[in-house]
Amino acid sequence: MSVLEKITSKDAIALEEKHGAHNYHPLPVVLSRGEGVYVWDAEGKKYYDFLSAYSAVNQGHCHPKIVDAMVQQAKTLSLTSRAFYNDVLGKYEKYATETFGFDKLLPMNTGAEAVETALKICRKWGYEKKGIEENKAQIIVCDNNFHGRTTTIISFSNDPVARKNFGPYTEGFIKIEYDNLVALESALQNNPNVAGFLVEPIQGEAGVYVPSENYLKDAKALCDKHNVLFIADEVQTGIARTGRLLATCGNCNCTDKHCSGTPEVKPDILILGKALSGGAYPVSAVLANDAIMNVIRPGNHGSTFGGNPIAAVVAIAALEVVKEENLAQNAFELGELFRTELNKFIPTCHLVNAVRGKGLLNAILINDTEESSTAWDICMALKENGLLAKPTHGNIIRFAPPLVMTKEQLLDCVKIITTTIAAFENK
């Protein structure tokens, strides 16, 4: 069977069920094409995409500028490995470090790889710069975190599905409550072995938990006080998703299109992925200043595909689209509109308790238990009405459309969501 041969949704699902590992539980829709904020299934039905590949497609599906950059580079030079220099990696590193305000970038491919890389950098900095005794370094993490599913990362996850029967687990992590400065200070006090604090500015997979207004700023101050690296995992929240170029920019109220003003919080280590490529290609990165990044030397870390020419040109194009199309500002404005409209609807129904989020990363809380199928069933009804979303943690539905969405499209989507829930409630 040729990969270009058209097949039905039923046949596509059957093939995956038979020949693929069952490590996902997808909504039963088979997508065949995407453009902007829309996707089409194998039978040609059109949907609004309200997941954006977990915020990887911030720039919209198949953005022509990103696709053109990828295709042209693929025709020229696709991979050299880091055994040699290539003529675009340095351009990408310069563009990205200047965009985000860091000295150095270490290129990787996936978000989980970038998190693992940041952990290695942090530990090595702890030993060589802070003077922690070898093999004693500890990194503080938060309950209900989601940083990936590699062995090290699940070692500090409290998700039983991700952890069960994958031990033994990697040591060296201290877990504290998210959005709890007292817990952070307690973990830092009288513990010279702490090298870093790894945190999501918004906990997306946990249900779009937005921390208290000054949490990130005050957490960074505590890290500075105790000579501990503040590591921001912005794989999902970065690249304009929350209405700022980075979620750690907080409410800095800068006027620049891509929020290049003084950030509310400047991480010591910044982790990026997903929309760094606009969803066109696996690209991730770890950024830090020289005092931290220079602990990495030849042989310490690497990747065959990390920093390849296609990834480099795709990432430049993806970041240029964010800037040129003012996507951070669009996400900010449409996010405000989305929550305003949902907050008008919520008092009229019993199924939804609240809406929360920042920019175009939002979630609604379904008035049922995590074990119930209500959120899943609502997403199935939304699918029938032309909008794709997915539950997280059982009773929460995350809404994260591409940032190229227009006001008219957003209001159309709000209508689909509210009418679907109202009809579901009245069954």
C-alpha cells in the first residue's frame, strides 16, 4: 500500500490498532489535511483545530513560509550531523538567542530531549560552579508536572499511568506543591545540594493551572537568593501561546510585537520546543547565558539530528512568522475575548464550573469526577459539530487553537462550544 493511497477513516484506525503500539487513546477522527486553523478528516469533513498539536501549531497548519523554508532546505542539505559545521545552524542560533535574550543555544529535537538536556546542564553547573559534591545534586520540581515521559522525567512525575512498572526511578529530585512559595523556600533552606528549580509557568497537561500573579517572580528571587538555577519549561507555553512571547514575560505590559522588553522573570535556563518549528519539524532548544552553558564541552551531550539544517531554517521561519503576524498580541486579545464569552455562558449551565487560562491556552472544568466520561463525551459531541478538543485529567477540556485565528472564527468556535454543551446538558 502506497502512503499516498487514500484510505477511509475506518481503515486508518484499524491499521493503527493492529500495527501500532497502544500508547495513545486518540479521539476517533482521522485527519488528512490541515490549513491555518482548520483540519479535514479522510472523508473531507472540516473541523476547527482547538488543540494545535498540543500548541506545536501556533502558526497554523502548513504555514506557507515555514513549509517553503523546509522544502527548499530539504532539497539543498538535510543532515550533516554535528561532526561538521553547516551554513545555517549559526544563523539560527544567533537569531534565537537575540530573540530571547540569551548568550547560547543548545539545539535538540523534542521537548522531552530538551528537558533532559536542561537537567544535565543544571547538574553539571551545580558541580562545577556551585561546588556541590559529586552525585549529590538535587533539582526541585512541582507536583502534577508534565515535562515528558522519558525514564528520568517520569521519575519525578506523580502520574501513576506514566510511572507504574517503569522503575527503578532516577534519584535526585525534590517534589513540592505548585504555586507554593513557602514549600519552595522550605526546600531551598539549609540544603546546599539544590542546583535548580524546574517549573512550568502554567501547568498545561495538569489542566491549565495558572499560578498566582507573583509566583514566578518571587520563585526566581528565592532561587537567586540561594544560588539555584531557575529552569522554565516553556515547551508548551512559549512562542506566543499565552499572549506573550514567553509565559515568563508575565504581565510586563511591553508594547513590542513579540514582547522583547524586560521580562517579569528571566529564567537561568529556558526550554523551548513544539511551536519553535510551527509543527512542521521536530525542533527544540535549551537557552542559557555563557556562565551556565559553558559547562557543556565536546562529548558531554549531543544528538545526530539536533541542529540539522532543516531544523535551523524551519525554526527561523517559525519565529519570524510569530513576529511578523503579531501572534502574541492576537493570542492575548482573543484569549481575553474567549474567557469573557465563556464566563457569560457558564452561569447558565451546570456542566461547567469555570474557565481558566492565559492567552489562547485555556481550559474548562467539567462538573463531574475525573473518572467520569463526561468530558470525553462532550469532546465527541464537539467533534460532531466541527470542533476538535481533548480532555485532560478526566474532567478538564483544554482549548488551544492556532494563534492565527481571527476574531470572527473565535466567536464561531465559542458558539459551537456553548451550544454543544447546552444541548449535551439538556439530553
